Amino acid sequence: MRNVYLCIPKAVGIPYRLGREETMGLILAVLQAASLGAANYAVDVPMVVPEGAPSFADEFRGGTVDAHTWRFDTSRNAVGWFNNERQYYARDRSANARIEEGALVIEARHERATRSRFRDAGGQDYTSAKLVSRQPLGYGFFEIRAKLPCGRGAWPAIWLLPSSGSWPDRGEIDVMEMVGWDPNVIHATLHSGTFNHRLGTQRGAERHMPTSCTAYHRYQLDWRPGAITIGVDGHGYMRVAQPPAPDHGAWPFTRPYNLILNVAIGGDWGGQKGIDDAAFPQAMRIDYVRYWKAQ
């Protein structure tokens, strides 16, 4: 990289001597502020896994999903899930969430969810599972090694939300999303009050991944006070910088969030090209979840 010289007026109140990370974060903030509403925050930077043991991890070596580590979110089964999604999320049902050969398997199935089978069913035609970490996780480095489902209509995601607050003001970090009708592309996105898909201002980037459904890949998040970088297999492909001035509408990412693993079916995005019922069951397999808390 060539040297970058940044001229900052003294009246701004920013010290002249900035470290590399602070300088790059400030440059990104200035450039991104000039393109308010732009969706593409693509970069090409290295993602370096921290040394030492993770602060939090699940290697999925037990016989069942660890109830002390994860909870099942079934809160909207009866009334329907957001984005017009069409799945029923089962609670602690091995057909939809299980440990198999050292990996967490979240399996979406084409089967009717009736009240006779599930007390909180909403008449959905598909079942799946949504796991949420019981422990909120904040600034640090996340790595989730996963293999994704490819069926048209499947919508796997690895993402984070805080435990309280209203969306989109509370913020959302999408480490990985993929829609089955476009299985060779993965997406990283941030949502906030100012930047979200309802307004068409969400901040994100995408990466071509021709083996996302046939091989495991390491989906990574480097979350720092000054910037959020998302990547895969050691290559960061999206970065968004924190604004120079406090702005909760643009940057609510200042408190710990819960990690979420799920496979949705259909919906406004996942179901744009319909659902191939013959392709089910479809499963996301997760080899491990690891998190290193920022020092």
C-alpha cells in the first residue's frame, strides 16, 4: 500500500499522531460519510485469527446441543416470522438441530407444522431451527466454520443481535447470509436505524464462493470500537468504519450482541425465486464457533 497523508485541521480536536488502525479507521469514516447510503463497502484486507485459546467456543463434540450455551428461539412461530419467512422453528428437536460427526446440524425440512404436532405452530409448511447464544459477545474476533445448504428457498445465516431494543435501531451484524437461488455468493451486511434494507441504505458487500455448499469455510468477524470487518477464510471483504462523531443511528454497535445460527425458508429475499420442495431436507453444518474477546 502506498503511504496515505491525511490533513486534519487543528480545530477538529483530533491529535496529530494517530496509530495505523486509528488512521485507517478515520480515512474509512471520511470516505464512507461522503457516500451516504451506498450499499457497497467492499475491501480486500487480511483477517488474522488471534493467538491463544478462544474466550468462548463450542466445538460440538457432545451428544446433544448444549442447553447452557444455546437457546432455541421459537418466539414468533404462532404469528409468523419476519420478512415473510415460511419456516417453523422447532425447540430442541433432533430432526432440526443435532450434533452429528462433530458438527452442529441445523436442518430445514419440508413438513407441515400443525397444532396437533407442535403446540405453537402457525401452519407452516417447513420446519427448521434457530439457535441463539446465551452469552452476549462484544468486541473481538469471531470465527464460525460452516458448510451451507444450497436448495432454492433456503436462507442460512450467521448473525448477531442485541438482546433488547427495537429493530433496526438496535443494530444487526450479518456475518454471513446466502440464498439458495444464488448459492455461489455470500453476503456480509450491517443494519442500523440510518442504514437498513427497509430504506435501501444497508451497508454491505458480497463475495463469490463457488464451494460454499460443498466445503467448509471459516466465516469471520473482526469487531472493534472503530470498525467492523467481515471476511471468509482469512480474507476480509467488507469493512465499515465508525463515524468520527457519536451517531447511534449510524453506529449502535457499542454493546455485546448474541450470536445467532439459523436456516430460514423462503421470505422476501430467500424466496424470490420460489422454493424447490424436492431439494429438501437442507442443512447448514457448523464445525465450530470460536470467539476471542478483544484485549
